[in-house]
Amino acid sequence: MAEKLLRVALKEDRAPQESSSPVESHELCLAQQLEMDASWLPVYHLEPEHVDVIRAFVSSPEKDEERKLKFLTSIAVLFRAATYNSLCQGLDLFCQRYKLAENIKVLLEEEPRDQLHTAVWRSAMFAMTEMSFVEAVLEGKEIGLLQACFSGIFLLPPKEEMQDLKPFLYFTTMKGMDTMLVALVLNSPTSRVNEKMQSIFQMLLTFATSERASVRERAVGRMRVLSFLLANYSSLKADPNEERHASRAEMQMPIIGQLLGHLLLLLSFKEEETGHLALDALCLLFQFKYQQHCATLTEENTQLQGDWETETTSLRTSPSATHIIESFAEYLQPSERSDIVRVFIEAMTDSSTFDKEAARNVLDMVRGNPDLWLVDVPKITSCIHKTLGCIKSVPARQSVESLMVSMADKCPQEVVTTLLQVTPGGDSTALALWEAMFSVPQTVRNILKELLSQLWDLKSRLFCTHLEDYCLVRLAMLASRDLGDRACAATYLDFRFLKEERPAMLSLVLRAIMTLSERDDMARKMKVILPDLMRVLLFGYKAATTKALLVFRTIMAQLERREASHIAVQMVEFLLPLLDDELSQLRESSISLFRDLMMMAVGNDKREMKNVVRLGLLPLFFRLSDQTQSVAKLKQDRRRAQEFLIQSLSYLKDAQASLREAAVRFIGLAARHLRNPSEKKLAEICSALQTLAEDREPSIRSLVAQTVIIILSSSREQPRPRWTLRALCCR
């Protein structure tokens, strides 16, 4: 009766104030009276002092350390007595009325975060442990309380940095947390065990990936405790009033894949206790997954104990991530394997604290067995797209891109569909992934085949415009059909997609053509694109230009000498501006092609080729001093230069000091041998040199001063010897 009246009182407190009948007023007054002395609680007669301590603390503004500890101890004693004597009735209302969970949370949040010098943390967790035995008392409040505990304790400084820390207090505090976590799980109803474990592991993972070693160690230690719980209980003890318990086979937690992936990565912290704790947790989880798998069998159950012990011994003997993950593989669900792969992809980001080499090794192992690991294509594809933009390291990007290629080889339709669905048109990260897939011969054909069908209906978008998508469709038509030379030429000329001045589209299309033309027969068919390929160089898009040069070189190598001769003369003219490009890769490619094209001219084309080549000799001469070794090496077979001193003046502004110095020396030498130079011409040359009088390199400043003096003095000398620039430039 008293409990019923208290429920009425609580309901009235929350409801809007309304007029009440005399009977209701009487019941309310009685409920309030019962609340005042709390004698209505069945457990009150066993522990009256502790009930009074709790009520007094909640109502008092004074909350010193002694009162806090008495309050928390009284909660633990009261709930323990109630559970032991089966007097739990009304405790949920008592907790609700006096907001016990909320008050505990406030106390935890008020504790200092730089020291551990009181037993408040330990007492609070013991109180929460005892409260968990009473149904519904902590329902809906566990997550907030656990977050307060984890944030406060895990983020404390390392033990060695906390002044006057008592080892026993630290040990019992951590032990109290372990006891609390086990109690919260075991005292949950069967229907909530999975949910409770999932929530706790999820919170622990956020701390296990911290940059601070002490935080990682504390979080992984708690993971080990829960892993031990999973591995060593054939059934988890649920509510005592329930007829059945949660079996191991029913313990399906979606987070298990993420958990295993992070623990595998934590093995790399071998210098810390974290690595040892992670290995322990992995062995325990292996035991759990192994036994969970065998629980569905009948004949092998008798050998269960010996088999998993042998396996875990092997794991401890060779605790590498790849070895452990291979041992787990056959006992994991497909979704769990996919989650592990996603964890290792995310570990490759620049902000990740995990060992990139260990992550790459696991991804290489995954690529070696795609049928087992790359099963959830949409999920993994989305993860790669989300992650790649956060990876700047070249080896890391190559590893992730290679994984994408392996998945595209296995399931091209799913990869294309997912990537088109999850990315907006023209997305830069998606374009990088398309380019990676277009870099492998067999992969590019499969992907183009899928793009042909999915872009044709205009419902999907790869680029920003349908016109750009159509360009890719036309390329796919060339690649997917077994066309002869004439048919291939007709198909391209029907829509000359290389004439479209679209940088993203051109770069991707040329990447595909580069790969496709690795086959000699396809390279010969592609000769129809050569005129438009030259015009691509005029657009000024460096990525597209570099690829165009490589494609041009590949196609030209397949042509007969006479057929290639005239095209080579035309192409050399397009190359001249690129010999001095600021991008070293572009300089190298253009100079390499320049050299090859010179050798292709035959018959009447030789004279025209010679005239064009002379225009490029001076840039080649200066590039002998290029600090990019691969560029400088390409020039060492150029032995002549033409008398274009004015052309050399532009090199005085080059960013490379070695080129500026070479330009000064060349100008000084050439100016001394000019035929009848006017004073105005000499003044212009000296004025140009004086721009380097304040150069940041002392050697260049000194050389400029000497060169100006030499030019001015030599201009007075008569007669001037005859010379040619050919003699000047010969080695």
C-alpha cells in the first residue's frame, strides 16, 4: 500500500497542478509522510542508518570527501542487503526519487582529472556494481555513468606522473572498474546482453585508439576483462527469474570485427603493456569464436578443449597480425571479416597512430584471398572512398588503391555500381580510384564494360556533365569491341572525345588509353587519335599532357618508319614549349620523346626535322645543369646550339641556382663573340645580368660582377675573332 501511494505521489509531482478531491489529498499527504521517513521501504528495517545517510546527503548542500564516501558506501551496503535478503521492492522508486544515479554521475564528474588520491572512484563503482543487481535501477543510465568512469580514470596521467599515488588505491580502483563491468553484463536481461556488451566495447574502442599510451593500456585492459568473460562462460548468467540464459551461439555482436581489427593493430605497440594485453584479448576472443563455431557441430565437440588450446599457443608463439588474422578467418562471419578489412584501411590514414607497415601487410594478405575477405563490396568500396582522401603517403595510397583493383577484378559490376552511387559527379577521390583501376590491363577492360552499360542510360554520373560521361562511353565502345583498324578509326572519328577541353575527363581517358595501348594490336588501332593527341598538349593541363606524351610514344613505336616520319616532324614542334616546363616529370617525358622523334625522320622530312630541332638545342643545353638527374641525363647527347643569345636570358629567372649560373656563363661567353655589337645591345645584356646582382647565392652574385666587367672590357678589343655558336657548344 505504501509503495502504491508513493507511486501516486511521484506521478503527481510530474503532473500539472490541479485541484484534487479530499481523498486524493489524503493519499498524497500520506505518501509524502511515508517518503519523509522512508519506512515504507522493505529493506529500511535492515539498514535504516544507510537509508538516512543517503537521504541526508542528497538534501544537504555540504558534500565534502567524507560525506561523499559515506553516501557511496551506504548505497553499496543498502543494495547488497536488499539483494541478499530479497527485499528489493521499491528500490527503483527510491533511486528515482533521490536521483541516485544522477548524483553518482555528478560526483564522478567533479573528481580531479590530474590525480588519484581519494577512494571516491572506487566507492562509486562498487555502488554501481551493487545497484546493477536490482532490476531497472540503472536502466537507461548505464552509458552516462560508464562514460563518466572511463573519461575520468582512463584520462588520468600515467602512474609515474601522478604525485603521491598509492599503488594499492590505483590497483583497487581498476579492479573496481573490472568488477563493475562484469556485473553490468551478467545482471542484464538475456535480451540485452548483446546490446550491453556492444555498447561497452564501443566506448572502450574510442579510448583504445588514443595517442596516449596510458589511455590505450587502461582501455585495452578492460577489453581483456570482457573478452575473458566471453571466453570462459559457457552461458552468460542472465536475470535469475528468466527460464533460460544467453547461449554462446546467441552472442552475436556486430562490433566483433571492429574489435578484432583494432586489437590486431594494437599488437604493434610491443614496447608497451598495451601490446601484451591486446594479445591476451585476441587469444580469448579466438577461444570464444572457436567454441562458438564448434557449438554448432556435434562430432568434434569432444576435441574442443585441446584444439583451441593448441591454436592459442600457436598465436602466442607467433603474434603477428597476419598470422592471427589468418587463424581467425574461418570462424568469422562475412560481415566481421569485412569490418576487419575496413579497420585496416582506416589505419592507413595520416592521422592514424597505428603502424602503417603492419596495416599494409594485412591488406596484402587480404588481396591474396579476395574470395574470403572482399565479400561485402559496397561496404569496403565506400570505406576506401571515404578514407583515400586522408592518405597522403604514397606507399599507403598504393596499398589501398591496389585493394580496390583486386576488388574490381573480383566484382567489377558491384564496384562500378557502388562507386557511381556513393560519389557525386567529378569527385576527386573517386577519379583517383577510377584511375587506379584504369591502370591495370584486365581491370580496365572489365570496368569500361560495366561503365558502358551503366552510363549509357544517363541515370548515373561519373563526371560533372553528361558530355564528359559520353566521352568515356565512346572510349568504352572502342575497348569493348573487337574492331579492325578501319572500324576503330570510324568509331573514334564519329565522336572525337580528345578534342573536348575537359581536364578531369582527358586525364582519366588518357590513363585508360595508356593501359589499353600496352597491347600492340590496340596501340596500332589507336593511331587515329594522334592528331587530336597533339592538340591536347595545347590545352595546358599538365596531368593530361604527361599522359598524352606517353601514349604518343607508345603508338609511334608501333608505326612503320615511313608512316611515322611526317608525324614525328609535326610532333616535335608541339614539344618545344615543354622542354622548359616547370614540372620535372613533364620535362623528362618531353625530352625523352624529343630524342626518339628526331631518329624517326626519313627522306625529305630530315631537313625539316633539323630546322625544328635547332630551336630546341639551347633549352637542351641549359638543361644539362638541371638538378633533376633524370632530366639532365637525357641531354648529354645534345652537342650543338644555335646563336640565340636572347633566348638564354629567360633562364636568368629560373628557380634552380644551377641553371641561373649556367645562363650567366653562357651569356658571358656568347656576348664576347657577338659580331659588332652595339652599345645598346651590350647595355641590354649587362642590364639583364644585373638582375642577379642581389641573388641569394653568393657565387652567382660574384659571377655576375665578373661577367659584366669582362663583357664591357672585351667590347673595346679589336679586331674580334670570328666564331660560331656551334664551336662554342661542341664538347
